[in-house]
Amino acid sequence: MRSNQDPALLQAFAAEIKARRTASGVSQEGLAYASGVNRTFVAKLELGQTSPSLTTIFRLAEGLEIGPDEMIQSTMRRYKKELRARAKAE
């Protein structure tokens, strides 16, 4: 099976989740509990090792007390910066 994951997008989402969680003063365990997901899953998301489902994005946004639209827009800003940085490195 061919992977269609975008590493830059996964990294942008990982950075966004971690930044928002840290700014809120919430542990991975606290975010996991508030979101109804496993703590190890939150850790893997923050490391960019796994891709979240749409349901997970909504749950994480709720756990962070933000709208899913805000999460997606912030991730897109990070993603565009990541792409620019990768283009400069090439």
C-alpha cells in the first residue's frame, strides 16, 4: 500500500497541537482525557508519527477549547511556512 501522507502537513499539525496544548498549560494526558483519545496517540500526533481522522481533529479542538476551523487555519499557516522553509533548503 502506498502512503499518501504529507510529512510537512503532519509536522505542521504536530507543532500546532503541541503549541496550543503547551500554551494552555495542559499535559498530554490532560488533553487526551478532555478529547477522549489515548495519551500515547496525542504523543504520536505531536511527533508527527500519525495522521488524525476528522473525528479526532474535532475532538482535539474541543479538548483545546477552540473551534476546529481555528485549528485547521492555524495548521495551514504553519504548513505554508514549512513548505517555504523546505523549498529554501533545497
